[in-house]
Amino acid sequence: MTNKNKEFYLSVISIAIAASAVVLSQFPPIYTYFEKAKIEIGRNPQIHIGHSYGNIGITKQITIKNMGDKSGEIEKIRIFVCLKNKIENGVLFPAKYYLKKEIDSFMMNRAKINISEFFLNPNSSWDETTVFFNEFNHTNQEQYRNIAEKALSERNKWEWNLRHEKNMDDDAIIDYESAHPMKFSDQLSQDIQKYIELRLKWFVKGEYYLVEYITHNGEVTTTYYTFSVSNSTLRALQKISKSHNYFIDEFSDVPKGIIENLSSVSLERETKDRLLSVIKSKDL
């Protein structure tokens, strides 16, 4: 091979190497392909249990940490509650909203922020007071709407009477209602209590599992707890039930109710598999 040919081939090789370097520079370093989000759930051992017209609501501090080196997409946050001896009858509660940490100076409460998918950066966390609420199914929704319509009708008649019979304006009605809450008729109160009792039928005295179930980047992270429902818990829920005999401005609000302490637990593989199988069957 002549010197001229050698110089030609060396020139071609140099150009090829330079071109390859330019192409490769457009891609991230190879180690980034092995980076991933590492989602962990912090343990917060307390819940508030309440209900709105028999629909159980659970308020819990949820802490999600990304200990990995890549952003993670948090897709769904749910908790599953069931009696230990009736796992198949458990209820899956989706996270509906979280409460802002700051008190609204006008409304004098913490604003509700609806929960949707979000990204969690590496070495960061999401730590919020979260409300889990199980929606009505179609049949219950129809029954609820019927009760709500009757309640609104009675409310309108009550308010009309205050305006026209007692000549009250809006401010006067607000002041009057704070001292004399508007109570529904006996018949409607009975209908409300029967409806609530039917909705709460599954939530009885006993030992329960609570599973925090978080899906992210196509994966699932879980934590497991146990807690007890006692007679005092049921009495607290009954007290909330009685409050529904009075007009409530926001039907969708879930009273915090009673505090229950949770105990972290390590479960056998068979029990975990049963729980996860039931959760997946309900997560449609």
C-alpha cells in the first residue's frame, strides 16, 4: 500500500470516527439507560374514618418518596380495606383530593385539591393529608339523588318561610341557622337513616387489613397495616349518621370522624397474594 493510499484510508477512518462521535453525542450517556425511579411509601400510623350518607371516607397522611435517580410518574393512589376473614368483600378507596396545608382566610378551612397523575423528581417527596372516598355505584347514586332532591325541596320551603313569614335576609338566615339548624321531616330522616344503614352494612366490628396501593411507571408499591374497629368507632359513625338528619351545605364533604391507630404488619406471601389479587379485580 502506497503512502498516498495509507493517507486516504486514515482520512476516511478519521472522518468515520468523527461522524460517529457526533451521532453518539446526540444520545444521553449509556448509564442513564439504567437509571430508574425508586418509589417508597412513608409509614403514617393513623387514619380518620367518617362517612357521607353512608359512603365511608378515610383521611390519611400519605408520604411518597422517590429515592431513585430518575423522575417517577405517580399514576394512582388507593387504599384497600377489608376484614381479615373476608378479604374478598373488601372495598377499594381511590384518593379523591388532598387538603392544602394553608388555611383559606376567607373560607376558614383548608382548600381541597383534586388528585390526578403527577411526576415526582429524584430525591423528592409528596407528603399530603389525603381523603379517600369510594363513589356510589349506579343504583346507590339513584337512591342518593332521590334523597338529595327531597332534602333540597324541604330546604327551599324552610328558607322560603324564613324570608317571607319572618322577613329575614341572607345574613339573618345565616345567623338564625347557626343557632337553629334546619332539620328534615321525620319521614325523610327515617329514609336517610335506612339508606345509611344499608350503605354501612359491610363496616362492622372486627380486625381489618389496610393496604396502601400506589401504581407508578407501570409498577406497584404497597404497604400493609392492621387496625381494629370497636364499638366506639361504630358509635362515632352513628353520630355522624344522625347529623345527616340536618341540612348539610356540601353533600360531598366527608367528616373526619374518629381516629384509628394503625399497626404495620409483615404478611405471609399467601396473604399478600390474596390481597393483591382482590385489589386488582376491583381496580377496573
